[in-house]
Amino acid sequence: MKISFVILSWFFLVVRSNASDVLVLSNKNANGISLTDNYLTVFEDTTSILTINAVIANDSAEKFKSITYNFNIHPTSTYWMKFAVKNEGDPFTQYVIENYYSHTKEFSIFYVENGKVFQQTTGEYITYAHRNFQHKNLVLDLPIPEIGKERIYYIKIISALYVNFNFVINSQHSFSHYSTNEYFLLGIYYGIILLLILYNIILFFTIRAKLYILYIFYLLSGMLISLNEDKLGYQYLWPENPELNPLLSFHIAPLLLVFCFLLYSSNFLELYKRIKTLFILVWISFAIYVSIFILNFYFPLLIAIRILTPLPFLIVFISTIIIYINGYKSARFFILGSGLILSSIILIQLRALAIIMGSIFTVYIFNYSLIIESIILSIALSDRIGIIRKEKEAAQLSVLKELEEKEQLQIEVNKQLSEKQQLQQKVNLELEIKVTERTKELSSRSEELEIANIKLQSLIDQTNNMNIKLDLDNWELKKDVRHELVQRITGQEVSIDMFKTVFKDDVTCLRFLDELKWSEGFVCTKCQYTKYKEADTSFVRKCSRCSHPESVTANTLLHGIKFSIPHALYMIYLIHARRGDIKLEALADISGISIVSASKFRAKVMEKMLQLEKKHKNVTWEQIILN
């Protein structure tokens, strides 16, 4: 009794006879017919030396057995498969047989007609110029018998990698239709990747963030993986160099993908800054991965490579979750992206190990994942920049509040000065009144002139002493105010605007430098004499013995600079406050000089700071100014 099954799926519709296990081709099932294990019998040639004639001559049920596994479980063997086809269609439909595993070294089909063996062969190392079909998969013609007749076919598979025995028979019309759609969708995929790369290049040159260039390299490595997986790279980029396929597929492309992903992830998550242990663990996993790759050149460790490939991605995924739990909100989208790429890598390795069958989903899982992950990571980048912008705005508000407090303090100081001036005016007025009264009294009492003159002189002396004391008090008050502002600047990092409230111009800076340099007295650098006289030029002292002039900037870091002295002082202060951890672009913007000049000045300041720290524990920025 003949029983027929009709199986509907995405790719095939198969009608099969259980009685004979013969694949029946008809007009109803001419598209996407899968050669399942019900139609195939397999013979494993462990010697890999048998020819088709020897295989046909020894064809028997003992040699060709039903499939108990659907892949070449021993990659070193040659596998022969046999199936029968009966044509119940029309004489005009032509068929092809397709092997999705394009890394198969040899894929051949044989049949016998009128005592003669006919053969077609293709494989990974056969260039596209010598193939029957210019297609990324391995495709061969399948000449079918006349209507109503059967024909036996033999398939030969040689592959150093695992290959699923998942062959598909299609009419040429159906094959052309689905191939066109497949190439069209792949074109859209690569177009999206290239647009993402171009978009991130524009963002990099606009924002100057290092993360964007790292993301570009990650996308390029992912695209290289895709080009090797779907063989479009071989078909269009290096069609005459098939030897590049294993080099790129199993060595260069995977290493680049893992390295670029880890580098991008470490920088995005700030692992070294936040949790150094996770940073070390991530790169240890990469070291293990690279070690296995190197050992594979000497020992057969392909299965170990397949198993360990997801390890770095798994470590990054776990690290992302830990970072997010610890409060780094920018990692929330990165969890989705890294989880998606981890899932795709696991599925790819399971398919490569022949644990799962190849399908439209598993073959292109990396493509789907890379596109979705790219969108998610782009959102994650935007989210991270938004969070950084909010933090920056909060910091600016804090600085503005601090400036307002300092401005209020300045108002209070000015108020105190005003009150003191009013007190001085009041005292002066009272003294004037007293002097006037004394003068009138002396004019009316001439006989007491001498006594009155003595008293008047005494009052004048007292007045002068009070004026001197008030002047000294005013000077000390101004000095205390300026000293308080300097101490506030020294205690914490301030902006250039706040800095200039103390060091307004060159004259103020030179006066500050004069007090700093000669706070313990003048010493001639030429003859060591300690007395001096003022020179004709401001802020220059001349030795009283040898007349050697010395400017206030001589033997300091400000000597011979070509830009503003207040900016130079602020650069010294900022480099000291951040211990040199400031970008050259920021220094150049502050001082209005070139990056090269900023680099030289920073190096000069850092050298002086390191010299002083060897001798003293706490080095102030004022000490750095003096050589």
C-alpha cells in the first residue's frame, strides 16, 4: 500500500512514498524539496580513496544504510549518499540541487545512464568562473529522468568541517526567484551597515568621542564576518583567491570581531574605571580565546574554539548587568545589545557543530542580530551622551551657585570696606572740628599760644598716627581678602572666570609673582648680594653692588612665554589640580595657543611638579612657578 504525505513549511513541499522511499517530482511540489533522511542512505568511506565506479560496484544495503545522524560525524571521511527520484511532472521543468554549507570542500552529484557515469562537481575551492551557477551557495544541475521513470543519484561530500546533510531540490524558476530576493535582502543588510558606519564617522568628527571610532571598527569586523559566512566576499571581493576563505573565516575575522567588541564594550562600560576586576576578567577571556587559536595550529582544537567563542561575549554580558546594578544607567540598552549578539554567536556555533540544522533563521541569525544590535547600541550611545550632558549641566549649575556665593562674599567685603571708610571720614571730621576749635581758642588766647601749639602738635601727631594705622588696616584688609580668594582657588578647582577675579591682568599677576618670588627678601642671582634698588622698568630689581637687573619672571616658569600671564598661571594651577590629567585641546582652548605649545608647556609644568614631589610631600602650585 502506498501512503503519501504532504508537508507544508517555509521552504519546501515534499510528497514521498513510504513503500519505495523514492522522491516523486511533480508540478505540485517543484519548489524547495528537502532531501530528508527518509530519502537518503549513507555510506562512509573512511579511507577516502573510493571512486564513483567502486562505490556503484559495491552498492548494497550493507554499504548504504539509513541515516542515524544528519551530518558528517567524522570530517576526515568521505561520505557518499544515494537517493532515487521519479519524474511525474512535465518534460520542460529543470531542477537544481543546493547545498547551504558553502564551506564544503567538494560537493558532487553522479548518475548512471546507458552504462555511462555523469558527474557535476563544485566546492569551496572551485572559483566562480568554473561553477555551474554564480551563487553564494553550492548549486548543481539535477538532470531528471523522463516522465514516469526513476533515476538513482549519488552525492559525494568531502569537508574538514561539519556539514548537515540538508540538501534542497528546486526548479530553476523557483531557485532564480528566491535567489533574487535573497541577494536583494542581503544588499539591504549591507547597505544598512554601511549607512551606520557613515553615520558614526560623521558623529565622530562632530563630537570627537573615541567611542564612535571604536564602534565603527566593531561594525567593520561584523561585516567581515557576514561576508565570510554568506560567501559574498568570496564571490565579489576575492573571487580568484579561494585560499583566503579559511584564513578569514576561521582566523582573522573571528579574532577581529571579538577584539573590537571587547575594546568597544570596555570603553563604553568604563570597566577599568568602575570595576577593574571585570576589566581584567574580560581581557583574560580574550587571552584564553587567542591561546586556543594559536594552539589550533599545532593540535586539532576546532571543537574547543567553537565552544569557547561565546565566552568573551558571555563575560561582557554578565559585566554589563553588574555595572548596571551598580548604578551605571547608560548600560541598560547595552544589556540588550550584548545579549542579542551573545545569542547569535551561540546559535552560529551550534550550527557549525551540526547540533542544530541550517535554516533561513540560523544561517542569517548573525545578520539579524548585528542589525538589531547596531540600532540598540546606537540608542545606547545617544542615551550615554544624554546622561553625560545632564551631569555636565548639573556641574555647571553647581559652579554658577558657587560663583553666586563668592559674589555675595565680595559684596559683604565691599560693604565692610565702605563702613570702614565712613568711620575714617567720621574720625577725620571730628579731628577737623577739634583742630578748628583749638585754633579759635589760640587766636583768642594769645597768651597761651605756646601751650596751645604744643597741644596742637600733639593732636596732629595723634591724627597722623591714626591715619597711618587706618591705612595699614586698609592695606591688611585688602591683602587678607585677596589671600582668602587665593586660598579658595588653591583648595578646589575653579573655572578661568573665577580665577580671573583674583588675577585680573598682567599687572596683578606680576605683583603676585613679586610677592611670591621675593617673600623672603631679594638675593642677587649673580653675586648673592641682598640689597637692591628699583630699576626704570616696573617689576625689575637691580643689585646695589653689581647692578645686575633681574625681572620678576626670571628663573620662573613664566619667563619667556609668548601668551597671556593670567592664562599661563591658570594652566599651571589646572595641571597641578588635575595632576596632568587634562586634554591638550582644553589647554589650547583656554590659553588661545596651539596644541604643540600647550603640550610643551604642560610637559614643562609636569617635569617641575615631579621634581618637587621627590623632595616635598605636599607641593603647591605656587611652588611650581618658581624654578
